[in-house]
Amino acid sequence: MQLRSARVTALVAASLVFGVVAIGGPASAGSTPTRTPVSTELVQMTRTSLWTPTSPDPMGVTFVPSTGRLLVVDSEVDEMPIFQNRNLWETSRGGTVARSGDLAAYTVEPTGISLDTTTGTYFVSDDDADRINVLRLGPDGKLGTPDDGHSFFSTRPYGSHDVVDVAAVNGDLFWSDGVGHEVYHVSAGKNGVFDGDPTKGGDDVLVGQFDVAPYGQTFPEGLGYDAARGTLSVISDFRRAPISEFTLDGEYLGDIDLSAFDIRHPSGIVFARSSDDPKTTSAFITDRGVDNDFNPNENDGRLYEIRVASTPNEAPQVIDPGNQSDVEGASVSLQIDATDADGDTMTYAATGLPKGLAIGDTTGLISGTMATGAHMGSPFTTDVGVSDGQAITHVQFTWAVTDTSPPSVPTGLKVRATTRGLALNWADNAETDIAGYEVSRAASLGGPYIELTGAPVVPSAFRDKAAPTGVASYYRVTAVDDSGNASAPAQRSAARGTIVFHGSSKLSTHAVAITLHRPAAAQTGDLLIATIVGSGSGAITPPAGWTEATSKSSPLHLRGSVFTHVVVGGEGRTSTFSLGAKARSAVGVMVAYAGVDATDPVDVAAGQVNAISTNITSQSLSPSVAREVLVGSFGIANDATIKPPMGMLPAGYKALGAWQRKVATLVADQVMPTSNVTGTRTAKASAAAVNAGIVLLLHPAP
């Protein structure tokens, strides 16, 4: 049976009092100004004792926006003979029971209940076990059935030993402690799940707590959140108790007087749309009446609906669709689900959508085909705004787009033999999402191919230092994009020559002799080439065992000489070249090559002196066979830097500028793939002076 007032209205003057006070301490007398009176009206009173099954001691109550109904729990009914294995009721806001459920699998003492509408999670407090049960609906979509998902955490680590009611607010959790007359505020930790204090294995964070006893709430049985006013409401278990309002930080705002309605033992409170006017807000307050400890046969539970104020517009409620992931070319259909408590027409807008997608402004359906190139900038931060014409609610999520289209085949692949290996280069791909290139090699066109790069290389060039000598190597180069897609391979083959560079050493001096060290990697049988450039034109004399390949000089300016020697076992690692009786400036570079004919290492050598210039030019030579190595020595009578001729790789450079007579030299080489003439070679110096260019061709070992 329900009792509905004939517009019983109490205009409580000066009933809502506001003041700024410290958490835990009452406002000082006379310091709290009065606010405009708040109108309170009894909409109806429902006798829960007449429900089927009956609820003699209703405790907690919450509102479910998706159904427009209330959920009520009873913590005492299981102790009474009228118990029918039901301690949860789903009822209309008008008080008509739709169904009942049983939470006994988790708690027989459900003192409070609250719904987090953003996650669909229910929280049920238990003041016997001092814990909060965390419940999620199972497949049947109903709370209090066997398929509910369940976990819990204890409130004791927070010092709360009588948790009586709970309120989910903006993703955080508040609960009231009856004996301690405290309100606790906790947020979920990094895992986003309410699982308790870190000392007990959880990672929740205690944001704060405040004492409500100084404001007359000595046993805060009911705790609720008024979204329209943005306040926490506390009501205690004594007759005609007022509602005390607080900010979420615990600042006391004032009381709403309920004395006109003679509520005997308030036990729970929730704010929702009024049953008779969805434009207004009502406080739904449970009243458990006489405790069964005093009367085991009592059955006098009630549910009050009291309108407290005109309700401002309620913003749309939007369900977070969660993070999204698609591939380019995918057909997308994502419905944004939203509800408006006021029944207002909603419109939709979105920013940060991947290319190819759009949202229906009246339907909220995001649809389209993920466009080619849509992965650029992924993941996207997508923001959907839902407007009811007065307020906009936003939801944000990420949208990852994966590219499934492979890059184009690299073009312009060339493979060139050098004394350091086989050098590959190709044109950069035009795509802007290229992560790099992978290079693989095989001994035959059909493979198998071995990847050489390990990870994609960024420059469009690669030197295969380990390429086998004297045989052809087959290469594949693939382009790889940021999503890991690989192109079809570009293919090319080349044969590496048998002459291999084994390093260099260098020295500068102003003395009567210059001593050069054998390169560290040089081995027995390697050919050593010593290039020495000295100031003046005096002869340079090699040590025993060295042969002069050629020597060129310009009177008073410089002399450039090139000597060769084949390494034999047991000999020393240094060689001293005489510069004459008087000290002179000199630089020397020694290079080593394996695979040279030890009996006839030099095919031909030649050199020339050039007048003052930055161009250091040498003569053209004619190889006897293919794959000979052209070695050039480019000396100048200053300490300029020297760039090698086109096609030649630098093998060693040294300059001396500390003396009046300055000198510098560069050694460079190039594998000649055919027996065609080499053509003249010109190195480029950074400053002009008299200079000399010397070149020689090395015979491959038979």
C-alpha cells in the first residue's frame, strides 16, 4: 500500500545553511549566512512491508538510469521468520516491485548500495564484515542472480569498522561509517579496479575523510550524491533527522530540514528524477522503522519520496565504447550509446576520427571505410560530444589504425665491388611511413637468403663487409613501413674481387726519417703500400725489402713517393724511411691489402706533378685484367683537407701544419670491374698549392 500526499508541502525557511569550515570541525556560531529557503514536498510514501516478498527493514537504495528504477536492499530480513530468500528489490520510482533478488551469496547484511553508471559496477556495503562488495551484472543483466561477477575489499585498513552506506561519484567511491561518524573518499588505483588498501594487496588511494558528527550527523546511516547540486548528502539514523550537505572535499554546506515528514529511522538515500515529474529531483529515503532486535516480529519498512528542488537540465549520459582498433580498408560501424534523462533530442559530433570515418549527427553511428593512409598519426584520440541543446557530455577513447598495404619495391638498386666488401645503394621510397630497409644475401638466385641488417636500416645504402670474395652474391632489398609491412624485393647480384683492404696507419713528422707502423689487421702475404710526401724535392729512401713503385717531385716544393712490400712472417711491425741529412716536414700513410699477387703485385704505376691548384690530378692507367685495384696517392704542399676522386674510397689521410713547410696526403682506392682504362683521377683539396698525383694498379693473386 502507498500513501501519497495531497501536495503536502513544507516550505522550510532558513533550512539550508551554508558555511565555510575546516573538515572535521563545526562552523562557528553566527558565521553561516542563510540561503534562500528550499522547498521540500512529500511526493509519496511506500510501505515496503507490503511488498511481495516483504522488506521489513529497508536499508540502502540506489537509482538505475537505464531502467528508471530503484534497487533497495534489506540487511535484517534474513533474521526474521518472514524471510523468503530475498534481500534485494527492484522497484519503480512509484514503489511498484518489478522483481526481487538475493545477495546472500556475497552478503546477508547489505546495508548500502550504489551504482557507478560510467562502468556499470554496483557496490554493496556490509557492516558486519566491514567490507564493500563489488558486483557486475552477468549475462542475464540482473543484479542478485547467480551469474553476478563478484569481488570485495575490506574497509578495516582505512580505520572503518562500521561501513553502512556507499556512494559512487564520478568514478570515485565514498562510504559512511556509522560508529565512527566519518565519510571516506577512495579512488581506484592504476589498475582502475576497486580492490582495497595497498597493505592488503590492492592499489586504491585514500583521497580523504571527514567527520560529520560536529554537524549533528552522529550516526550517518545514509549517504547519497545529488548530481544536480553536486553535493554529498548525509542522513543519520534518528527520528526527523535532517539531510546535511557537503562538498566532495568535506566542506559543510548546510542542512535540509525533513522534520515535517516524521521519518523514524532513515537508513539510505538516493537522488533521482521524481516519479511524477522528470524535470524535478526527489530524495528517495528508506525508513527501517522499529529494529527487529527490539521486536522480532516487526514489519514496518517504508520508502519516502521527497521532492527537494526543481531539477536543472541533466546532461546526456554517454557510455564509453572503449578503445578501438581497425585495419585500413575495414568497414566500420560503431554506435555511440547515450541516454538523456529529460528526454531531450540529442545531437552528436566527433573530433579525432581516422580518415574515412564520420559520425551521424542525429544517430551517433560512426561509420565508413578506413581509408588508405588512415594509419598515419595512429593512435588517434577520438572525442565524441553528445548535446541535448543545453549541456554537452564528452567521451574520449583511442582509435588505433593498422596499415596492411606493403610499400612499393625499392628502385635503382646497384651493387658495387669495393676493397671493403660489396656496396649497395638504391633510391629512397616515396612513401612517408617507411621505417627502413632490409637487406638479405644468397649464394644463388633461388636462395636461401640470409638477412644481413637484423633491423631495418634507415639510409638507402648498405655495405656488405662479409660478402665472400671471388664469387657472385645475390641480394634482395625490401622496404618496411611503420606497421611492419614489407614490399616485394628489389634484386641484384655482383661479384666481390679477391683484393681486400686490411686497414691503414699514418704519421706526420719533421725529422730526418719517418717510421710507419704496419696496419694492425695486416697478415703474412699482404701487400703493404707506403705513401710518403715530404717538403722539398730530396729523395726518400725506403728500408730494405721495400720497392719504389714510383716517385714524383717538384723542386723546392714537395716529393711524393710510393713504396711496396709483401709481409713475411717474423718481421718487425715498423718500417723507417730516410728523408735525407736534414730534417724536413713529411707525412706518411701505409695501407695493407690481402689477395694481391705477391710475386708481381703492381701491374703499372704512374704519377705527375701539378702546378698550384686545388685539383690533384693523376694519369690514366690500363689494367691487364678485370678486378684489379686502383690505388691513388694525392699529395699537396699545404695542410689542406683532400676529397677523393669520384668513385674512389678514402683509405688514409694525414696532414702536417705545425711547421713552415706544410704537407698533406690522401690515399684512396677503387676496384676496376673491367680491364678498361681507368681514366684520369682528380682529388679535390680545400686550398691550392703545388701537388702530385700518383696511381698504381694492383694484380689480383692468381
